[in-house]
Amino acid sequence: MKKYFFTLVTFLILSNIIAQEVSQWRGPNRDGIYPETGLLKAWPEDGPELLWHFDELGEGFSSVAITPDAIYTSGADGDQGYVFALDHDGNLLWKSTYGTEWTESYPGARTTPLFLDNKLYMISGMAKIFCMNAADGKMIWEVDLIEKYGAINIKWGVTENLAFLEDKIFCSPGGEKHDVIALDKNTGELIWTSKGLGEITAYCSPNIINHNGEDMLITQTKSSILGLDANTGALLWNHPQPNKWSVHANTPYYRDGRVYCVSGYGQGGVMVELAEDGKSATEIWREINLDGRMGSFIVMGDFIYGPADQGLKWYGLKWETGETLFGESMIKKGNITAADGMLYLYGEDGKVMLAEPKEGQIIEKSRFRVPYGSEQHWAFPVFKDKKMYLRHGNSLMVYNVAAE
């Protein structure tokens, strides 16, 4: 009987996981590592084969969410923001507006749609969070965070790639009373609210982790790293992490009871260790060279790889101690992702580099320059079905990176 009960419970859990199809920013674990295999370990001189490109996305820095049926991203035309759905040959399936988008410094759509159970969730630069039907782009619900929760918009517009847990969608209005909130994914109604430290939001896309059996939301606000109970919103711990412009655009990373966060403008990275009960955090080490402003970092094995905030240098650090093992000029600062054991460096100069990580070293294998698009090279590459998806402003390019 016990064996039957265990088998039944296991079946129900697996059925729920299978039913809950997800595509989100920076991969399944929000760590920039994609579970692809069988990819090229070196590219031709001109780069991998370009399969197709779509050049009518408007202004924006969104990456893509990919499902078996469609490719989703966001962009802006003037002051209107849109979600786009493309088929896998690059044809437009639909384009649906979600209202006013950011038009000031660095105009355009800022975040990648979260695909969850045939719905799309996103937050605009004007602090409106919404849910759309993924099949046709029809609005299901929307909430103005400024009007309802006292959100305070920030210098470069609210920017947050949404996270979820079970029936909850999380976001950071950054108000004095409602610093971080959880909304019902089906209705947009409030589940819980947390005052946090009452700081403004700071461009951070949170991470949901499980520490010793307890679900925790980790994010960064104006000057602090926060750890919240993901089910109640209770503030469990905080740690100081200020920088010049209150920009903390890199998602916190968790492993083996430790949390690593990186901020730009010279602040660098900090490693903290959580108490067994998750109610306090102690700084273990701090390192200032790897201080990418919004290009994030990759943890592979016992090493951390990422860019500096300024110039051409990229770094490799030791996870346990923060010791710098590698620091060399390569391509201009940018973002970093990984797939099939390789690193992909996408610089703000439009160059894309394929590199091998080796004991903290970054060994270049190939590079090419992105041929299409406009404005800043800020969108993160995405990997799915042996293809690399690169967004550059108004253009989305799809490359075949399958090994022969």
C-alpha cells in the first residue's frame, strides 16, 4: 500500500511538472545555462549558419521565450509596447499591444515575456504588469503598479524579468509599503506584500530558490540584497550592496547554501552564506574586478565567469574564495551565457565569442559580428533545439549551432 501511495504521489508530481510548460529569461534555472547538447565547438570564420532574421521588432532589449508553437519577445513602436509571436520560420503570428512603453533614456521594451501554462507574463518600463493569452495575445489581466501599489519609477524605467512559484507571480514595485509583492497568476490579485526595506526597485530580476526545504525569493533593491519567504513575503535577511546609480541588474545565484550577487559601477561581487534556517546571511568574500553592470555571470563547476563593467576585460574566479584566476581583454563588456559546456560572450561592440571554460580560464575558439539590428547589443542569447537566438534592437537572428 505504501509503495502504491508513493508511486501515485510521484506520478501526480511529474504530471504537474510536465503540464506546466515554462520558458523564461536566462533559461530553466535563470542562471544563463541552457540544457542543449550536440553544439558546435568552433564556428566558421563568418560565424554559424544564419537560418533567418526578422527585422520589425521595434525598439527593445528583450530576449526570447521559446515554445514548440512559437517564439515570443517584446518591442516598442514610438510610445506603444508590443508582444510579438513568431513561428519557427520567422513569420509573424500576431502582435499585441500592452500599452505605453518607456520613451526616455534608452527607449524600448525592457523585459522578456515569461511563458507559463499557455500564458505570457511581463512588466513594462512604465510599471504595468500584465498577463496575455499566448495563443492570440489577448489581455487576460493587467495591474498598474504605480496606481495600485505605490510603485516609484526609476531613472531608466522599471526593468524586471518576472519569476514565479506555483500560483504566484513576483514583482518589485519598490514602494515604501509594497516593496515586493506576489500576485495570483490567474487573476492578478494580491497574495502577499512585503515592505522589505522600503527601497526603490533596482532593475533586478529575482531568483526563487529552495534552501533546506524552504522556498525563498532573492532580489536586490536600491542598496540591499533581500531574502524573503516566497510563500508569505516575510523578510528573512538582508545584506548591504550599494552602488553609484542603484543599478543591480544581475540575478542572484544560489548554490550549496551560498548566494552570489554582482553589481556594476565598481561594486563587484559578494558571496554570502545563509544560516541553516535561512534567517541570516554572513559575508564570506567580496571581489571587485568582475563587476558586470547587467551582463550577469556564469557559474560552472568551481568557477565563476563574467565581464568587467568597463572596457574589454573578462574574468574567471574561484567559487570558494573569489580568487581571480583569469583577467584578460577579449571583446567589449557585454553579457554571458552557456550551453553544452561552452561560454558565449556577447559584447556591446556587436561581437559574439564562443569560448571554452577551463579551470577558471576563458579560451577563445571563434567569434563573429552580428550583421543586423540597431542600437545597443544588450539582449541575452537564447539556445533551443540546437539554435542560437540573438536579438539586436529591431532584429532577431536565428543561427544553426548544431554540430555536424
